[in-house]
Amino acid sequence: MSWWQEVLTFLLAGLIFSIVNSVIRPLVVILSLPFVLVTMGLFMLLINGFMVWLAILLAPNIKMDFGWAIISSLVISLINYIVSGFSDFNKEEKIS
């Protein structure tokens, strides 16, 4: 497989991950809300790992175990946390 086919495969995987996260994730979070509350949010790690794993299953030519999906969801969450800390989108303007 050439480099541009690999790039297109990973772009397609990113698109699939975005669709899975926007459509299926809210339903799974609502249905598993009691588990999230009892575990004080730690169950969200499993939900995020499941979303990564599901997106990888749907993407062609990419394979990943569920354990690695959990680890990759931790990395994605950490990167999102760092980027949102540096962005101005989440900061509220003070009205004086």
C-alpha cells in the first residue's frame, strides 16, 4: 500500500471516529449514566475506549485490540485537555 493510501485510510478512520462520537456516544452515555455516576466518571474511560474500538472496527485495513483502544482514548483525552487549556474558546469573558 502506498503512502497516500495509508493517509486516506487514516483520514477515513478519523471521519468514522467523528461520526461514531457524534451519533452513538451520546446514546451510550445516556444509557450508562448510572454506571458513570457510581464510578464517579471513571466508566467514561471505557465508553471512550469503546468508541475508539468501534471506529477502528468500521475502518478498513486498521486493526486494534480493546486494550489499546482504551490507551489511545486516554491519549486523545489528554491531548484534548491540553489543547482546550490553551484555546480561548473555553474562557469566559469578564464583564466589568
